[in-house]
Amino acid sequence: MERLVLERGLVGRSEWDEAVARSPEPVGDLLEAGALNTDALLSELSAASGMPPVDLDRVELSPEALESIPRSVCLERGVLPLIKNGDVLTVAVCDPFDLVLLDDLEKRTRARVQPMVTDPRSLRAAMDRAFRSTEIEVEELLSEVSQVGGVEVEMEATQDDLDLAESTGDDAPAVRMINAMLTRGLEEKASDIHIEPGEQTVCVRFRVDGNLSTFMQPPRAILSALISRLKVLAQLDIAERFRPQDGKFRIRYEGRAVDFRLSVLPVVGGEKAVLRILDSDAVPHRLDSLGYERRTLTDLRQSIRAAHGLVLVTGPTGSGKSTTLYSCLREISTDGVNTTTVEDPVEFQMAGINQVQVQPKRGLTFPDALRSILRQDPDIVLVGEIRDLETADIAVKAALTGHLVLSSLHTNDAASSVTRLVDMGVDPYLVASSVTCVAAQRLARELCTHCRQPADVSVRELGKLGLSEADCEGATLYKPNLDGCARCNGGYSGRFAIVEALNFNEELRKMVLACAPSHELQQVAVAHGMETLRRTGLLNFVRGRTSLEEVLRVTVDDGSRERGGAA
């Protein structure tokens, strides 16, 4: 830069030396003093470098471009992203001869960088406009959050965490915004936090009682800083922005440890992050605190107190399977038994239980871990999820050789779990001999007892759904107050489990050996007294615990109508 300014006669040697003595940025100093003409400088820089000049006062900065390069890098290296179009990123630079900078930017952004020339004074003014407006919006959002009870979260320090604190300061907007999200998520009893890129903003949503609602919408320019902060906490690769990443971290909140599971996914417009909140204090200590039907609870307890056998909990993602499995372990694990789990990930740490974290990248898979566990003299084994034939085969054979095995599957109902195992390749005679109980469950929202309203549903309508007059005797029917109250979320407060437990008897085992379809297995199980998911939900409706709409939303028709409600 010095050579160009002096050779082209833009300023004299004495003026340049005086500017160097006054400021570490002599070009900016000369521009401020009026000794150097802006237009002349840009014209010479453009001619020498072949890069077009840019008037930053007339450029509308793209939020997507701004979040492609961290603010700290922009300030340190004298660069400002302007527009991102596909894989082309247009940037403004003051020094067009800094080839190392351009090479670093292409590696960092994985885009083809198209530089344009500007002067230091215009660049600083544009940076102030871009970053200052973002800071103001973030501060306003944080102020709103603090007014409704946001508090600071004390992070458990890791080396990466300390490195971030040194580079950004604890008061960095992104750090404080993440703290506010985590805190409010815990206060609202959210199960998940979603951070999603939009065109102009970042949408932050909480899943509370199964439903997503918007918490805040910070400016789009802070997205990169938010995702980077989460990656640092979860010890993920900050520079990797084009592949999915998963990790976890722990915080201290109100004197207790809370685990978070992080999933980062590249999507159109940036990266989306989802945090699963794993609050160990939320895990019930007793099975009877989950609200099961008396018959269902009896069947489940009978199966988990057996000396051996395979007990399965099934249902879709987010239906509370892990909570049920952990509650079973809390009930049956004592000093007199050796209990070991293999999970991906370990969601809750439990005292007195040996927990193994699956790590496929290091060669520790479910089957490998399970084989090793069986050489550790276990009495009770929990397999987080049966995902493939190898895992299923080992679990089934472990149940047949004197071990109590607990695990989960993804199926729609209890009877389908049997056919699922057979479809995976497990021999029907092994399934019939090993499986002792299958519990299928859903989570239904519980009506707020402070604002619920009477529901007008006739006994005849309930009969069509599968309930008898005896079931409806003394019914207290309610529906949600959609406006809600101070104690609830749209008329609902909390969730409870709706469960059907299929206990195997000789008749059912013979049907499994004969490869009977799942609907026939369910019919026989109901004839022997199994309460189906739909019926269990309806019974909770007539007790006033939930609404009819909620029962119909989380369960499917199981044929109770055809049985005329006599089940």
C-alpha cells in the first residue's frame, strides 16, 4: 500500500512518514486529515489490483453474507461480507494485495470469494452500521428476556469453554443470548430448543408439552455466533458448516447439573441447531408416579421383576420411552444386582449403574458394547434402542440365558413390536421364548385444572368410540380453555403417559411361532384384558385428566368401536 501511494504521487514522503508516526493505519489517518483523496485512492487501487471499487453507502448488506464471517474476523482482518449468491461471496477489502486474507476467507467460507475495493474510513463506517444495529437488537431482546425472569447460567468449564471466554468475553451478546435461551427453556420446562435460520431473523422456538412456540427472533447476523457458541460448548468442529454434527454438554442451573444434547444440521440458508434438554431432576423415581392404569402397572412390574426375559418399550420419538426405562431401572436396581446399560447417548447418569456410551467413530457400536457387557456378569441389561438385527439377536439371546434385558423399539403399538423383530430377521421361536412384555406408549397433554371448561360429549358418542356405560359412570368431561391462564400453556399443563402393556401368555407365544399378524395378536391380548392406547386415553378423558381432542390426536383407532365398548 505504501509503495502504491507514494509511486502514484497521492501523498508525499514526509506526509506519509508523519501519518505512520501518528497512527497504525496511515491510510485511514491521511483520509481523515484530508491529505489523501478517497476517489483517487480507490481509482489507483482498482487499476493496480484489477478489483472493482465499491461505494458502501449504497450497498444493502445481506444478513446471510454477514453471518458467513465472524465479526471478530471482520474487525481484525479489515474485511466486510456484502452479498452471498450461491457459492459466491462478495466482500469489501481495504488491501486488495493481501492474498493470504482472500485464501483464508475461501477456506473458512467454502465459497468463491469475489473481492471489491474500498477505503478504510468507509469500511469502518459500514462495519459500525452493520454490527452496531445487530448489537442494539440483541440488547433489546436480552432486556425483554431479563424482564420476565431470565437469569445467568453457570457453565461447567471445559478448556474450549475457557478459550471462548478469553476470546469473546463473558458479556458477548451471543454468549448471553445462549444463556438466556437455556435458562428460559428450563424455566418453561421445554423438552427441546430449536434455532432456525430465516431470511432476516433467527427463529428460536421451544417445545413445551409437545408443541412448538416462538421464544425470540434475534437478527440473522448473529446466527453464526450462536451456532459457534453451541459448538464450542459441545466440543464440535466450529469450522465444519456443511456436515451434520452431534454432541452434548452440561451446565449448572440452580445448584443441579442439566445435560443438553446438541444436533447441528446444514439447511438452506445456514445451519439449524436443536437442543434436547435432559434434566435429571425431571426423571420420576417411581413407576407409579407416571400415571399408568392399574392393570398396566401390574403387568409391567411383574415383567421387570422377573429373573430373565426381554421387556420392550415402544413408541415414536419423544413419547417418553427413555423415562419409562429409567424409571424401571430405578425400581429394580439394588446393591444385590449388577446393572449395566449401553446407550447412544447416555441421557441421564444414575448412581449404582454402569452406563456405556456408544461411540461408533471409535469402533464401539451397540453390538460390540453388548457383547462386552455380557462378559461383565450382568443381572440386568438396558439396551437404549434395538436398531438392527445384530443388536436384536444378542439382546434376545441374552434374555434367554438368564439376563433381564430392557430395551426400546420404534413401532406404533405393542403387538407390532413382535412382528418388527421377526421382520428384522430374529427367528420367531426366539421372539416367542424371550419377550415377556411389550409396553407401547404416547404422551398426552394434561388439562389445566385451573381453567379447564366443561365439555359437551354424550354417552352415546363415547359408546361409539369404544366405552361402555359403566366406563362413563360418574364421568367428569372437560375441554381446554384455549386462551389459557397464568398457570398453563393454551389450556394444558404438563403431560402424562398413555400406555398399553402386552404380557405374553402361552396362547400369544403359539401365535408368534405361527407368525400371526399383529392385529390378531392385539385382539387376543385385548380378550385377555389388555387396555389399548385408545381406550386408556378415553378412560383418562372421562376422568377429566385430558381432552377428547388430545386423545384422538395421540392415539389411533384400535378397533374398540367394533367391539362395542365391551372391552
